[in-house]
Amino acid sequence: MNRFLPIAILFITSHLFVSAQDKFMSVTIDDMPFQHQSMFESEEQVELVKKIIDHFQKYDVPAVGFVYEGKLYNDKLIDSTKLSILKMWLSSGLELGNHTFSHLDINQVSFEEYKNDLLKGAIISSRLSKEHGIKYEYFRHPYLRSGETKARMLELREFLKDNNYKVAPVTIDNSEWIFAFAYNKAYEQNDSTTMKKLGTDYISYMIAKVKYYEEQSNKLFRKNIKQVLLIHANLLNADYLGYLLKAINEYDYKFITLDETISDKAYETENNYVGRYGPSWIHRWALTKGADESFFAGNPKIPNYIKDYTNIRYE
Ligand SMILES: [Zn+2]
């Protein structure tokens, strides 16, 4: 027997082992402190976000939460209970980022207004982050919209750079918010059967999205890049995030920080996307490279019964 064979076998098996684990993802959570505030008292919001944090801790996920700071106020006064949600988040070692003060659509307001709102959106979160010794450096566009004219897109890009913000991209874009909306409706109607169905379908839908964006990445880069998932701080995730993280984990993903993810060279790809909406960064890069319509085929859709249930016709 060739004396090098055992080493060769060892190399091959360890290489196979590494390949099976060679998938990475960062999880980001928008609209903090809580997405649907009119439905829950501030104290309930604390409990629900605590459940979300517990899920992250159980699966060792270094999530970044994007704060919509206007949500911290009741009329013009800061709600200290809502503020405690951000403190709890930071005390758990999780990072916060800027999601503006009023969640403005960049295509609907002047740049002056958008810029002021963006700066206002950092005041409390940046101070709290500093007090907790956690860095604060990311910006997440509301609705992922980054400008429908080239001038506006470049203006914002320049402004973020000048203010030392790193843009938080999203690759696994999805309509989790529609599931969350439906889930709230079922919750209000005390319909536990529908809640359970929505929760189960949510996991299948999200895994289908992960697979779809893996394929998109393979088509564009010939490899599965480190991915970024977007979800929101809501009741659906308080109840189902644990199942979602477990499913993603079982699909061979390891959760890593957003810093590690965007250090993937793919994130240096040219992105000249200009448009009204906010697609996945993989699609922005594909559009910049001139991909035709066939590239985007196969994007998983929201089940029809949810469209009927919510009356939201969006995909
Ligand atoms: Zn948002």
C-alpha cells in the first residue's frame, strides 16, 4: 500500500467535511424596537424581543438590529420601556444599526429631509451602543430603497461614506413581513390553527428563499457567497425564529458577524442599481452586469391563501 494513501484519505475526508460546512450567513433584524407597536403594550414588546434574543443566543447568532428611532417615542416623549429593549439587546452582546428616524422612502422626499432624518435616527442608538462598549457603524435603507435616480443614489452613497457608515446589504430578500402581518391577524382572532399553519409555511418559504439565493449566487459568482438575511422584530419571529435558525443550521449554514460576511470579495462587486424598489444585492450586482430576465426566474412566492387572507397582493 502506498504510504501516502492514509494522508491522502485524511485530506480528502477533512476537505469534504469543510465543504459541507462551507456556508455562512449573517442575520439582520429591522424595525427595532418592535415592528407592530399598535398591537402590543410596551411591556409585551419587551417580552417578545426577549424571546427573539433567546433564539439568537441558542443558535449563537451575532445579529445586528436596525433601529427605527421614531418608534421609541410616545407622542414626543421617549418611552423608557421601549428604550429598555435596546439596552437588553446591547447587554446580550448584539449590535445596533441606523434605520433612520421616520423610515422614509428616499424616493418620496427631498435629500435634505432624508439626510436629516437619517442623522436623527442615530442619536439614541449610537449613545447606548457606546455606553455598552459595542460598535455602531451600519446603515440599513428603509424598504432597502437606495434611490431611483443615479444622482440620488450617488448622493446618498457619498453622504453615508462621509458620515462613516457602512451599508448593510441584504442578499436573502424575502416577504417575511407578509407572513408576520397574517400571523398578527390570526393572533388577534385567537386562531391558533392558522397561526400554526403560517408558522410552518414561513419556515418552508424562508428555506426556499435561501436555496434560491444560493443558486443565484452560484450563477453570478460560481460560488455561494456569504449571505445576509433580513427579517423583522415581530410576533412571528418571537414564536418561530428558533425553528427558522434550526432549519438554516441544518442546511449547513454557520452564523457569522456582518463584518465577516461583507469581507467576502463578492461585496466589492460593482453595484450601479438605480430603481424605485429595493431588491437583493445579488440582483443589484446581476443587473449592473447586464443579466437578462431569465437570470431572475424561480423566485419563491408567497402562498396564495396568505394573499387572500391578508389582501396583500405583493409577492
Ligand atoms: Zn424597515
